[in-house]
Amino acid sequence: MIRSWAASFRRWFLGDRLWLASRPVSRERMASDPVRLSLKSFGIKLNEDLAPRLAAVDGSGEPAHLGLPSKACTQQDVESAWFAHWCRELRIAPSYHRKLWEYAFLLQVLHERGLLREGREGVGFGCGEEPIASFLAARGVAATVTDLDPSVAKGRGWMETGQHASRRDLAFRPEIVSREAFDRLVHYAHVDMNDIPSSLHGRFDFCWSLCAFEHLGSIEAGLRFVERSMDTLRPGGLAVHTTEFNFLCQEETITTGPTVLFLARHFAELKERLERSGHHVGILDLDVGNGLADRYIDLPPYDRDALPQAGWGSGPVHLKLSLEDFPTTSFGLVVQRG
């Protein structure tokens, strides 16, 4: 009875808050919506109050080998030395933002597996304007960055919001890598993640995607992509993917459409499918953390320009967020090819 009441309360409480999050929001609406404005203001203040913790972390040394498993984004990760190190390497100031966690998670896993060395080769999917290829080239690693053909991507919102790379130079970061090294080591190709061409099979030491395979149309399409991405790897190669994790629900989620949200059971199913094919996944760490930054669910608008006035700071904590009525965060998958 107590458990049933608690579940009902959670659905009521979150349902009310997340219904607010599902409405389209203009700057004018933001300024006149007291509930949303209060929550956004709290998130910004929380970010400011927690910022000294990040400034105190020394990221100058070589990060320790932690054996990171497949896991969710947490405040503890963001306040770690390994996170600070990879932000430093990418020339990005650390902040409580899940996108930076995705960058750091990918690089930490590759570092631990000895894949950030000259002579290694990787392929990225749905790369958008990520700085990852520039960083890899600076380490002497060859990178093939891929994205959907612009004629197909146009109108889906990715090109308009910087999540799509229509040409190779969008991946170039002069503060990270020289032009010569970038031109020599970074290659570009149009690839539909639902139909990875056989020309990429068996060529790479690692592959990656950062919050991309939830945009393939359905839960099943996303799971199939991860399975098929293994074909691009040499034996023993590594796949590192991040995606959306609907972490408060067990059954209800978004299963089809422009953005789908994966549940814990979908990751368990994927692990089983991959291991049946001879690949190694290891444990799935589903702990989403219990810090203040873990318990704040950011609401749209996520664009700072939509805030009602200037001087609101650097934006709210953004490790967890609301997407279409569901609280979600980033989840990183690590898979080794058999």
C-alpha cells in the first residue's frame, strides 16, 4: 500500500511539473510563467553555488585508469579529476552540463583502452560539430567523421541547431589541433546510421556516437544501430555510444519519433543481444546519482537566449532534463567486439 501510494505521488508530482515542460516556450512565455521561471532561476543559482567545486578540481595530471563501465551521467563524475582533465584537453571550461560529460566519458574510456595513441583509427556517427575529431587528430589518431546527407537532414532540426555536420571543417578546432594534422588525419563521409555501408566494415579500432542513435526513428532502430556499429570494428575493437536514459520510468517512454528515450530494460536487452553475438558489455551501472545537481531536472527552454533578461549567469545545471514529459539523462555504453 505504501509503495503504491508513493508511486502515485511520484506520477502526480512529476506529471504536473513535466506537463509544464512539454509546452512550447517563447521568451515572452518564459517571462510570464512563474513556475517555470522559479525552477529555471533555482537551476541557475544552483549552478553558480556549485561552480567553486569544479574550479577546485585539478585536471592537469594524467587521469587514473578507473575501468569506467557503461553508466549514467552523474554529478560525482562531473566533479572528478578525469572530467576536469578532458575538459582541459578540449579547451572547454568545466560545467554541470551533460554534453561535456559525454565528451569526457568517451575520451576517458578510449584513454583507458590505449586508443588515444598515434596510429589508431576511429569512426564517429552523427558527429555534428563535435570537437572530438580535432582532439583525436592532435593525438595522431585518424578519425572518419560521418553524418547524414544534408539533403536528408534538412528540415529535421539538426542542421538548424548545430547537431549536423554538412562538411568536414565543422569539426576543425584550431585551438586544439593544427590545420596540417587535421587535414591529414580527419576524413568525412555521409552515412545513414540506419544503413551503415559495408565499406566501413572491419576498418577501425573504435567507433563512437554521442546522443545520436535516439534520433533514428524508434527504440528498435537505435538498438540495431549499436549492433551494426560493431561491424565497423576490427576484432577486439571498442564501441562507445551515449544516448537518452529515461531513468524514472520502468515501462512508459517514447518509443517512436524524432527522439526516443531508452529505459533500463532496453539497455539490458541490448546487452543480451550483443553478448549473444560474442561481444563483451560488462556491467550496466544505472545509478543516476544523488547529488543536488542530479536531482535538478532542467526544463525547456534550454537555449540561454530564451531567458527573460540578460545577466542571468551561465545557465542552469543541465545533467538531467525534461524531454516530452519524461526526466532523462545521458547514458554511456561501452562494448568490445568479440
